[in-house]
Amino acid sequence: MEIYDVHLPELKTTVSVLIERKKMKTCRLKVFPDKTVKFSVPESTPRIWIEQYLNSKNQWLSKKIQVFEQTKGYAATDEIRSGISIRYLGEDLIFAVSQSNRSMVYKEGKILHICAPDINDQERIFAQFDKCWRKESLKVLNAQVDKLYPIVEKYKVDRPRVMLRKMKTLWGSCSPQRGVITFNQYLTKATPACIEYVVLHELIHFLYPNHSKQFYDFLSNYMPDWKERKKILDRDVVHGL
């Protein structure tokens, strides 16, 4: 994958753009909540055109990055300690870290308790939290797949297995050949409505592998407001803890 650095005078910084050449007819520039920038272009696009186009978009990029800077507190942190919040199913939960001989994680209202022998051992606390988050996320996502699976089941699609992975720019991906849907581990930060959108999106790929007109017609038929759900998801939820 190619990389091109774009200077952003308004922010007094430089951003690295990931350039991905694909079999597509149009180009697509996207800024993700973690401020990753990705530019998808047709395979034969000249490098000089790519550079000129990206330089012309520096103001647009600055505005997008500023929006995500303002919302980064929604779910991004590099430490787990009492008082810091994280989103789960669209709601803010507050960490309460306490010392205990027994390691455990449990939710009490909007408080997420983490008990550990050493409250300063961030590596162990992160591992403890990560294990719990994955377990709960698998429950939520499997429940959503069970709920929406009947939409494609009538077309003789087998119920896919659900897997989790930490992904930087994707909310989900599917492998019809293996019968597997892989979701971003942090998708469960989103509201149930946004999670439904991602789950249905991936299930429909078992019928339409590409983002064809038929794919979007099918999606729109069963979820007319999917564009709004996607917009909220991409705006409000950060990939990663």
C-alpha cells in the first residue's frame, strides 16, 4: 500500500494518507475516527494526479480531523483508571478500578468495575478488560446475527460463524467460502442500531459479494435508514480502546 503525506496548514501538522489501488471506477477519500486517512483509487490512477488531488483537499481533511478530535473522548484512551469513560452499546460507562485479591470485571449500572491485585499494572488490567470485552461482544454480535440471519436464510445461506479481530479501518468483513463473519472487536461501542447495520451489511455479502446496485437495493429494502446509521457509526465511534 502506498503512502502520501499531506501538509495541513490549519492544524500545523502533516497527515499520512494510505493509498489503496482497487478495481473501481471512482475514487473515495475517507477519514476514520482514529484519524487514519485512506484514499481508494482505480488501479491505473497516475501517482501525480493522486498527489495533486490530495493536496487540494487539505482544508477538507483538516475539518474532518478536527471533528474527530472533538469527539475522541467518546471511547479512546491509552490507560484504564477510575473516572475514565468508554462507550458500550452507545452509552458512556465509567471505569472504577479497585484493588482486590481476586481479578474480575463487572458492570453495575453505568459503572464498569475492574478489580485487580495491582491497580498500577496497566498491562494486566488491559488484558483483564480485553478478555471480558471480547466475551461480552461475542454475545451481543451473535445475538444480532441470530436476529437478522432469517433475512438471508431463506436464500439457503448457512448461518455464519462469528469471529472478532482488532481492525483499524473496518467494522466487519466476511468470508462466504469459510462461512465466517469477522467483526471489529470495538463495534460494540456503537448503538444497537449501528451494530444492526454492520451485521446486516455483512450478511448480505453472502448473497452479493460486491457493493453492487443489487447489494444496496437489498440493504435499502430491509433497512431504509442504513445511510444515517452508517454516518453515526463512522462519526461517533473510535476503532480501538
